[in-house]
Amino acid sequence: MFSKSQKNRKGGKAGGNAVPSIISADLTLTGNIVTDGDVHVDGRVEGDITCSDLSVGESGSVAGEVVADSVRILGEVRGRVRALSVYIAASARMHGDVLHKELAVETGAVIDGLCRNLENPKEAGLAQLAPPRPAQPVAANSLPPGQATAKSGDPKAGAVAGPGPVPAREAKPAG
């Protein structure tokens, strides 16, 4: 009478209509959440969340890493998000990197971190997460001979030397 199907006992969705685990607005959960099901956060979670679909409500906040198939953020997330599909609403505050396959961001959302498109963000390794190296400036004395002193209009030169800074003009009073 009250038994669950074999699939549902293993944590899967029974018929696709499974009820999500809900962290209500008056609840703070400290620790990691790992489930094959869906999670909805209206309260506060201080820990990592691994689930199928995560929804963070407007009053919800998560402080930790999120790994999911789908993530919907209306509240606040402080930590890295790795998901196939990420939706960040106008009311959202995202403080951390977003690794995604698909990303949608509404106007007004706050994102303080990097957004990186990856084929499989849930399996991303640390090497893929390293920020790209900035371009190194080239010192004039390290250029090949002739390039630093190339004349304007020489198509064979790699660099063109200009006339120097343009002097500022004095503003004349209108009158």
C-alpha cells in the first residue's frame, strides 16, 4: 500500500513527478546534500549540493559548490556552479564561477565570477578551470631590429612608429 517502486527506492524519479527536497525559508542546513533527485532552496544551505535539478528561490542562498544537470538561481549562490544548463534570473546574485553547457542570464542579475562554456561542465577538472594567461607586454628592445623604428606607411614593418603624443589644446571661452 505505501511501498515505493524499485526505481524510486534507488533515488530516481518515479514517473517524472517526484517532489523535490525542499529547504524552507526558516531552515539553515549545514552540510553537503547529495541526491539523484531535485532540490529547492528557499532557506540557507552552507555546504555543497549535488543533485539532478537545483532551484534557489528569491529568499534562498547557497554557500558551497553546486553540481547538477540544471540550475535555476533566483536568490544567492556563493561558490562554483557546474551544470549542463544554468538560468540566472534578474533577482539573482551569483558570487563564483559558472561552468555550463547552456547559460541564460536575465538583465539585472549580478554575477561576480567567470562564466565558462564547457562540453561537460559536471566533469570539469582543475586544469580546465585555470584562468587564461594574460598577454605579456613586449618591451621595445625585444623587437627584431628595424621594427621599433619602422616608418609610417612601410607595409613590410610589423610595427608602425607614430609622431608621438598629440599636444593638448587650450579651451577657449565661449563668447
